[in-house]
Amino acid sequence: MMKKVLVAIFAIASISLLASAVAAQGPAGDWTSTIACQNLDVANPAEITLTFYALGSSTASATYSASIPAGGSQNYAVADGNLGVPEDFLGSVVVTSSRSVVCTVNSETTGTGTNEDPYRIASSSGLGENEIASAMYAPQVMKNYYGWNSYFSVQNAAGHEITIEITYKDKAGNDLPAATETMTIAGYSNVVVHQNQNANLPNQFVGAAKVRVSNPAEAKIGMVINFYNSGADAGTSQFHSYNGLSGGATKLYVPRVVRRFYGYNSGITIQNVSDIATSITIDFNFGGEAYSYQSEEINPSAALVLYMPDIAPTNAVDALPVSQRFGNAVIQADNPAASIVAIINEDNRGNPTDNDGNPIPTERVGQGSTYSAIPAGSETKTVYFPQVPRNVDGVFSGGFFISNVSDADGICEIHFTGVPEAKIDDFPMPTHSSRSYYAPDIANLPDGFNASVRVACTIDVIGIQNFAAAPGSGKAGDSFTQNNGFNK
């Protein structure tokens, strides 16, 4: 049975005519995309086909077939002439495979990395057949919010035309019926919806959106949301991406959260996607110390926006050494009948120094990334990371975080695609512990590694992956990406 993954592309494969249109509607610059796919079958190769559909078209613009070795991964640059993708392409991709695969997509500018022309990148995950739905939620969208705006791509998972309805709520959960939008999407294609083009959304708007299929109701969609700062300079170059969420849970895991960490802070946006009000409790863990936050009630469809420096119960974290101001959290709906979703943002809002007055490398100023909180019950004993680079082009390096969310101690091992000598064997994962790995610190992993990682454990785990430009690389702007690992 062939398996499908939807991958929405927000970028153009070259810089010609569409570049000016994108600059007028969304973040300025010339954009391109790279797709990373990982074969989850460690015994058999995956025969895959990437089919590209231009914005608004049900006719394939290009089709590319390839083979991914057993347990391996491949990266595909959309601008690579070998893929056959036309110039000025803006659209979406359907990945069809003979084996189970997972994919991510990076959208990046061709910015030079100067303060006047900052580099920008964000990463999102492809959506598998079990991750698409007839309705998707976006907990955080914005219009002219102190320089920030958002847009999202909605992809049709069916081969026939569908109609969607987009509704908006302010952060208190109030409907904005005048801002409702209705659109049609051609088969397998996508539409891009810019909030700053919706005249009926108020300026300074920050809230939530819901996209549902209205005709035919049984059809399914995928969705990716981007939000971005003005990009006037490196300090305002933050560019974030996260997947739309098809449903929530009463309990969510947050593998990484920071407070005044080398100039970085986290934000947490929680949306109540049920039809009953609920308060929430967040239990933080920093350096082995517990901190608890209790909210007021969140109305149905409302979104609670939190910024770590403003969460008073965590104030004591500021007294820790700056290197220890990172941790994890569990978000719980206090009403057991309620359902919530959440995204976790992390950024440096132009801070040239950390909380202790120490200078921050130029490449770190203005960075930003987002990942989704992980619903309890989705954890597994194996987690996959499609792209973990080590000193690629002398610029990019990344890593990954693993959290044991079970009530038992366990053992894990880590496999690096194509580099068996870098394997990490049988390391302990005590109950509710977390581990962080940075590719340049992995013994026997060569510079230039830009492939996938598989973590196999005896207990249930979750994880996230990230990468960024190294200090001293001269890549000023937002080179920081962060997204969920794949639990399978």
C-alpha cells in the first residue's frame, strides 16, 4: 500500500517574477525550500515520488521519483534543476512512498546575512495520512501586531476541488464573523491566506483561526502557519512556522522551554478547542526544581498567550546560572472534559546581551522558532528526526532533545544515518528525565553530516529537533529552526 505525506511549500524555487508579489504580501525577500524525508523502514528501501502542485492548480507542475535506502534519508532542494520544478514555483507537494516515511520542509530566504539583508528560515513538518483532518486549528495568528503578521497555507488532501471556511476568534474567544473567509482549493493544491489582507480583521489583532472543509464535508486538509516580524534588520528577522492542529488533548508535553536563556525567551500559546471553559495548570521543571502556574478560565475557542518572563511563579529561574535556564513542562486542562492545543515559541527579540549583560553572538540576535506541544498518548518507544546537520557548509549545526514521559526508567540508543560508528549505545533515561544532544559534540560524526537520526528506547519518549547558524559564521538574522520529532 502506497503511503502519502502532504508538504506545503511557502517559498519560491527561484527569484523571478513571484518574488515581488511575495514581498508585497508577506515577509520580504527571495525564497526557496528544501525537503528532508526519512525512511522509517530499517529493512527495505522506500520508493518515493514527489508531485509538485502550483498554487491553485490541480495539474502537477513536476514529478520526481527517487529511492531512499533502508533506514536512511534524503534531502531535496526545490531549486535543484534535477527535480524539474519550474522557476517561480509556489505551491505544495504530495509525497507518495512504498514505505512509511516522514518529511520536513525548510523555507528560507537568499538573504546575505547582514543587518540590512538578514537571513531567515523556518521549518515545518509534512502531514501524514493520520494527521490530516476536516478541520484544523491555528492557535496564534496576527495582523499588524507591533510589526508582526501571519499567513497560512491550506492544502487539499483530495484529488477533487473542495471549499473551506476560515473563522477567527480574538484571544478572549469572541467570534469575528465579519472576518470569515470562504475559498475553494483545487485537488492536491493549496491556498495561502494572509491575515494582513483581511480588511475585517482589526489592526493589532492577535488571536486564533479555525479552518474547516465545508464541501464536501468528509474531505481532509493539511495546514501550516507562518508568523514573522517586520524584518527591517537582523533584530526583527524572526520567522516562525508550525503545523495546524487537528485536535487537542487534556494533557500536553513541552520538551523545551527557556527563560532569559542567553537572550532567548519562550512564549506559550494555549487554545481551548473544546466547547466548555477550563483553567489550565502548567508544571515547569528547570534544573530539577518544580514551578507551577495556574491560569484563569479559558473560554471555548479562546487562546491564552503567555511569555515566560511574565510568568511570576518562574521568577526564581532568573537566579540560576544562565546555562541552566532551560527546562520542560506539562500543560494540563483542569476540566477533564476539556481539550487544548498549544504551540511553543522561542526567540531572541533583538537582545545584544544576555540577562547577565554578556554579549550575544551576532548570529543569535533576532532568531525565532516554534514547535507544537505534544499530546499525551502520542508518545512511542521510537522517535525520528529527519534532518540533524553538523557544520554543513561551515555554517549550520543542529541537535535534538529526548524526554522520557513514562513512570519507569529506561535505556535508549541513537542511530545516525550512514554513520554506524557514531551510534550511541544503551544510555540510561531515568523516569521523566530529558537529554540534549548537539551534533558537533557527537563522537565520530563527521562535519558535513546532514541526515536523519533514529532514537530507539525501552520506554516511551518524545522529542524535538533544531538547527541554527554557528556563531562566527556571518549569518546574521533568523537561522533558528525547531520542530517536532516524529513518534511512530
